[in-house]
Amino acid sequence: MTRATPAPRVFLDAAGHAPVHPQARAVLLEAVDQGWADPRRLHAEGRRARMLLDGARESIAAHLGSRPAELRFAGSHVTALHTAVRGVTRGRHRLGRDVVASAVERAALLHAARFTTTDGDAPGTTALIPVDRTGRVAVDQFVARLGAGGVALAALQHANGEVGTLQPVPEVHAAARQAGVPLLVDAGSSVGHVPVSDAWDLLAADAGDWGAPVGLGLLAVRPRVRWAPDWPEDDDPWFPGGVSVPAALAAAAALDLARSDLSVEDAHRRALVSRIRTEVPIRVPDVQVMGPDDARLPHVVTFSCLYVDGEALVTELDRAGFAVGSGSACTSSALEPSHVLAAMGALTHGNIRITVPRGTEAAQVERFLEVLPAAVATVRSALGVEGL
């Protein structure tokens, strides 16, 4: 008797760790051979590495809407966010000690804000601006807090990586400029997926999110931003220790590739996500789909299932061949309840986060939709909740 061949696994958890684009992988391997030397050295090998690094910086800066001199490479997206918050709040402590941010910012940013505003002899506060049921920040409250004074830094994500909601960044940036407060925009879930405007003073991005090898974050800083390090002096004032030239080249290649088919991939993945948003509530009872129907990222969708444990459902779907996320998209893998969903007033338990990578086929999504109802029923049955 011939045993049936199992269906190929389907990866639907690409947030921050998207599959590496084959051409970016090829660039990485080539760069290991050509750009392995220290770009700070004066010998021929060092100069070649420096030339390659400068080329990667120019390419990425052009996509981000910044000058090459404004762009810094960090060891990770989290490092970029932590360093931006720490450097700017310290540099502007005579003008203000508070940080204003939306309640749905990435956990790394919120942790850095709380750390900096509670440190020292004259601490400040971290003001979290609420969001509506779709995850969109309350612009009027954000603007009012900026106008109240005492603010060292404002922070607003370009889009939420958990529910996909695009934020009103241009309006908040205009208010921040009027108040004389720099705005840090976390575009870690947006770059390579949707256009990002130049309405920012500091911009953080995550190369692993657009199909580059993980381990490279980016921070662009406008020259007018006042900052001061609270870390030891180094040749690189923002991120001591330098950067991997091969990683930077692979990131630049991956971003070029992502931007080259942006409109096609936008339409394709938006259709897949719309299919999930429509079908899940029909096929599974007691489900809440998060975020807006429009004004969202094309590849992100989250839904929560009542009477279901999120970890158990992730495990059940994994057994069925589907890799999905749960908990908060911007914290560790501890599967803690999502602070994003809590801020939205949404159901926080039993949530599934899907981040569709490039190249996902419609048939794979259809197979997921076919498997999901049985997976939810199995978990509910194990918890003693049946007949739904």
C-alpha cells in the first residue's frame, strides 16, 4: 500500500523573519567573498568593503527617502529603536523629559520609553495615546499632548504589524514639527510592503521583514534632530562596533527586489488577506477579525477565536502543516496576551496572526481555510467546549 505524500508546509508567520529572497541570498554569499574585510581599514581589501557598504547605504537610503549620510545600520530592529529612544531623550532632556507614543507601539519601543523616562534624578513620563477599535491612534489626543509641552520625543508606528492598521503619520508629524518635537516612526512592518512617506525625523526599519537575512536594523536620522549618546564613544557614534558588509548588501538587494514588484505583490497579497478576513468568520463560529477593511498593510491579518487557547491552536495548526503566529507580534515568543489587541478593546485570547510572505499561493490559503475549522474544534473540545 502506498503511503500518501503529506502536503508541503505553508509558512504564514513572516513578520520580521520573512523567507530570504533567493537573489538576496546569492548577493550575501558573493559579498562574503568580496566584502569580508573591515571597511574602516585603509588597505585595498578594506577600501573594497567600504565601497560595497557605501553602495548598499545609498541604495537603501533612496528607498527610505533619506540621504545616505542620514542612514545608520544597527545590529537589529530592536537595537535601532532602543538607541533612537535613548539617544534623543538624553539629548533633549533640557527641553523635555516625556515620551509620547501610541498605545499600540512595538513592545521594544515602549520598553525603551519607560526605561528612559524613569531613569535619573528627574524622571519623565511615558504618555500612551489610545486607539480606536481598528487600532488607529486618536490624533486629537496625540496633538493635544504634544502641545502641552515637556516632550522629548514622540513615536508613532507607520503601520501596526499585528493588525495591519496604517497610522495617520503625516498629521502627527505636522503637529510634532509645530511643537518642536522630533517624531520617531517605526516602519519595521511597512518598508518593502507599502510606500512610506518622508513625514519623519527618525525612521526605523527591519531588513528581515522584507526578505533579507535577519540581523540588520536600520535607523535614519534627520540632521536637525538633537541627540546625545549614553554609551561609550566609538567610530560609529550611533551603533558602536560596525556592521556586516555582506548583511547590508543582501538587505539592499532584497529591498530592491521587494520594491520592483510592489504593486503586483500588493494586489496579490491583499486579495489573499481579504479572502481570509471574509471566510474565517463564516467557517468558524465566535471569531473576531481585527483591524480595518481598508487603510491597512496588504499582508497582515489577525483574528481571535473565543473559547480557544492561542498556544494550543498554534500547535494544532503546526501539526496540520501551517506556521502561524499568536500573542503579540512585537514581543517575545512567550505568547503573552497582546497589548495591541487589549488597547483596541478586542478579544486577546485565542488569537492567530498571519503575515503572508511573498510567493504565497491562493491554493495554500484555501487549504488553510479548509483546515482551520477542524483545528479550532479540536482545541475547543480539549478544553471541554463543544457544540459551537
